[in-house]
Amino acid sequence: MPSGGTENKKNDSQQKTRRRSRGGSAEAKTNDLSAEDWNFLLRWQGQQDDGNWTLALAERLLPVSEARQSTGHAEPRSSAPAGEPSPASAGSLEQKEASLGEYREQVQRWEQAQRQGAAPAAQLRSLPFPFHLAQGAPSPANAGLGELLSMAQQASAQQNHAAAPSCWPGSLPPSPTKAAGRPKRETSSPCSTTAPPNLVPPWLGQTISFTTWFQGSRQEQEGDLHAPAQQFPSPGASPDPARTLFADARGGSGRPERRPGRPRRQPLERAHTAPSDAAAAWPDASRGASDPGAHRGKPRAARQGLRGGRGEAAAEASQGGTELEAMAGVTLTRAGRVRLPSKRSLDAADEDFLDNDDSPTGADRKSAAAPPSKAAKGSARISAGAGGGAQKRQPGAAASSVFRGVSRHRLTQRWEASLWLSGKQMYLGGYVNEEDAARAYDLAALACKGPSVPTNFAAADYEGNLSEIRGSSREEIVAWVRRRSSAFSRGRSRFRGVSGQAGHWEARIGTFGDRKNVSFGIHETEEEAARQYDRALIIEKGRAAKANFPLGVYDVEVASFENFVAKRFGGCTSAAARAFLAEMALPFDETAPNGSKASLPPVREKNRGGRPRNNAASIIYASALQQSLAVRGSAAAQT
DNA sequence: AACCTATTGGCACACGCCTA
DNA sequence: TAGGCGTGTGCCAATAGGTT
């Protein structure tokens, strides 16, 4: 524990105590909304999403209201901006509670009827929400906070010359199956921290809160055209996306079937008897039994564990040269180092060999890619005892992969695939299976460098995958491949950023802005949680987000992010994004329009883990205040 | 010499477990 | 159930030998 940890813990404990004692302290007061504030927010939200969100709020609000009553904090405050008349109250808290209960019963009845196919989706909207907005179009003169929020949406939309994205609450299609179900729990919202009006991004200026935005997006996605169902089938169909890894290249069967056939030979095998058993066990990559002549590689054991590989030859060569040395093209340098045949020469030799091979068709032979040639290098390095860089392998460590672009991480013992593009190494993911890593390299190399690039397996094996990612940028291709690595997610969930268990999946990001362990809600399915995680990550990192689903699924979010950054900073740079986030992460400490104060849970000190509290009041209030600030900003801009 | 790429080192963070 | 925290590792950058 770092120095001062005890003190930190003490402070944290004090904060916790303060937060738990609602209504009893000054801190608690600042996080609470008045009944009227809540009423406005509830009404507004209720009209936006058929009451689903409202039910969630109500569930959390009502106990708070009761506590407020019991502790004498029920005095109403005006929720309207200073100097503006407060809209009429919707009644006592008891009445509200009763009304909400009635409304909820109606929704439940609708839900039941809907399950029986007797209730159209539109009927839900017609259910009378207990708290009604005043009749007539609101104007700034008599607008309450709820109206201000609506106007903020319109103003922001006009200002940006773009309609609100379809995933935002105001334009959500009804979601019959979810609208009446148990609402999702309110979650903390790092984006609900405030910012000066000129810093409020479009996507914040048009949304009630980050969480609502997420939840609305979820509704849209349930019927989303972009849903990559074919990539991530339902849990029952394929519990692990890693098993769908390069399904095309394997005929969709996950782990490749082992099938008879001679593996693609390496040059040195001509000098030695090929390890036929292991070689015969090497799977065909894509064509299954229809192509018995296709050999796409050879087992690691055949090359490294059995005598006769190039590495063995190199080792022997290092000890003075042998007949094998001459056959393999292995030479010794003056310094006594082993000089192996170049890949080019080996490839050429192999090609020559293949031309004399007895494989069925010339087309197959030509389609076979260059053979792996790293085994010899790795073994030679070991045997030569060279040091430094790639030769730093521990004495007892396993040898490297025989596949191009694949190496084994010393600590994790995972196979990692990497591709070098323009001198920069692109990480392609970690894999339990060496062949998967090799295929990851192949696919990325083919997609990024073209069909002429040497691959571990036949390029034809990847036609299906390549067609799927054709037209994508390099970054997207790399992300696509990496997403399929067996180590992309590492927990119980198939998805990154998702933890929990069946029916209770939590989306969570370890570091979001200045905060740690920010939760983005509990979700019934992994997919839901994964999408929420993705959205949050996109908000923070833009296109650099390592999302569970292709960024194309989140066009709106990505566009919003880039649009804002472009407007705010004149270009989308990581530095600009970081600066933006730093500003957005400022602790909320604005004076509300009605003169009251609101604050978010305090930003944690560095190295203090834990998720921020799900303080619904502060979150909603803060985001509502943002909206009003946006209105002020747009009004100021117009004048 | 320039480029390629295998390997290592290590930081940041995902995630599970524990506690209140 | 939310928050706190430790562990494991994904991912990136640096390094250095091999190749052209």
C-alpha cells in the first residue's frame, strides 16, 4: 500500500459514511434534488422513453423521497432557472408514488398483453403518464427544467445542422419487449460531469445523460441492422467467440479438423525422413475433405520436437558442419555464428520442391504459401548461444513459433501474433493456439499488404474472411483480427469489459477519464453489456477504442465524437481528445439555475480503486444542468 | 545501411474476489 | 449491491539479430 494509504482509507470511509446518511449532512443535500426537480426530470424522461427510464428513476427516487420526508428535507425548491416561474407541482410525493404505481401496473398489463400478442407497441405510448407537462408549447419565459432540456435538444440539433441521432432518447423507436420490463439500474455517468457551455459537445448537448443515451442505444440495437450476430452468435450457439476464430478459414468448425494428408514440407525435410504421423495430422484450413491435396503447414512437434528440422541442422552446423549443413544451406560465419539460408532462398527452394511435388494439382501447390522458416532461426540462436534482443530467450524456455509473425510471450506463454506495417508493429492478439496466431498473422498480412505477402497457410483459405473486411482501414483490420483473438476477453464473459454471470452482466471500464472502475450498468445479456462498454470506450477513445463489436456498429457515436473533437480542436488528435476528457472530468461544482448546488461523487485519488457510487440524483441533476448550460450557450451564440 | 521481425520488458488495465 | 483492491495479462515500445 502506498504511503498515506491509511489516511486515504480513512477519508474514503468518511465519504462513504456521508453518502450513506442521506439528507443528514450538507454533502447529502447537494446531491439531492427537490421533489419538483425530480418531477420535471421524471416527466421529461417519461415522455422520452415510454416511461421505462422513469420507472427506473422512480424505483430509486421513492425511497429517497421517503427519507427526505422523514428527515425534513422535503421543502420544495424551484427547478426553473433563476427568475423564472416554477411550474406547477404535480402533487404530493404520496400522490406521485400512487400515480407511478398505477402507471406501472398499466405497463405491466400491457406487457402481459404484449406477450400474448394482443397489445400493439404503440399502445404503450398512449398509456397516460402520471405527471403531465403543461399544455402548449413551452417558452423560455415559463419553461421548467424539463422544457429546457427539450429545447436544448432542439437548439443543439439546429446548431450542429444535424438531426439527433436515431439512438438518442428523443428519437427512439418504442421497444415493446423492454419498455415494460424491469428497468435497468441507474449507473454512474462520468459524462454527466459538467463543463463550461462552450465545451459541451453536441452529443452531450442533445442527450439527457450518458446512461440514458446508452440505454436508448440498447433499445435501438435490439433491432439493430448492424448487430453482428453472425460474428457473435447467441451464447447457446457459440459460447466463446474464440471458437469462431477465423471460422471461414476452418470451414466454420472452430478448431480445425485433423485430416489425412501430408503437410507442407520444408526444405530440410528433404534431407530427412519427414515425421509423417504428426504431419499427417495437420488440419486442412478450409476446404475440408473436398480438397485432400491441400496442406497448409506442419505441426510444431514435427519441426521442433523431432530431429531433422532446420533448427537441428543449424545446431549441428554450429558444431562444425555436417552433411546436413551442406544440404540445408546452413553455413558458418567467420565469427562462428550459424548462418541460415535466407527465407527467400528457402521459399524458392520450397517452391522448386513443390513444383516437383506429387500433390494433386498445380493450383494447390501454387496456392500454398511460403513455409514457416523460423524454427531454424530460433533453434540456431539457442544453440549458438547468442545474446541480446531476440536471443534473450531463457535457457529452459520453449522455443518460438515456427510460424511467421508469431512469437510466444515469455511470461504468459501465450502465442502472440504481430504484423509490421510501415515499420510499426501491430499487435494482433494473444492466442492459446499457435496456429490461430499464425492465421491471425496471415489474415492481417493479406488484408493489409495484399495477396503477394508470404503467409503461413494458403491465402485462399482466407477468402471468406477477407471479403468480410475488404475496404476497411488497416486499423480496422487489425482490430477485427485482434477481436477474434482468444485473449481479447479474459474473464467469464465472452466480451471485453463485461463481467458477472448469467442474467447479471456488468459493463465496466477500469479507467474512464479521471475515474476508475466506472460501471455502465447491469444487463441481462452479455451482448448488451458489451455494447455499453463499447460506447463508453468510443466516447473516451474514439476510433482507438478496442471495442467488442466493429466500430461500424457505432457509426453515430464515432461520428459524434469526431465531429465534436473536430469542432472543438480543429482536428481529431489523441492529445485533443485527452484534453477534452480532462476538461470533461472536472468535478461538478456549478451553481444550478435555481441557485442550489449539485455535485457528483468526488473524483477518486489516484490509485484508489472502486466504482463511483450510483448516485442517481447527482448524475441526473448534473446532466440536466449541462443541458441548461447548453441552452444558455446556444442562446448566447444566437444573440 | 536500411529494413524486417522475433523477443523481451513492463505499464496499464480488465476482471474477479472480498468487504461493508 | 456498490465499492475497494489485488492479480494476471493485454498490449505497446524498445531492442537487437537477421536479411536484403
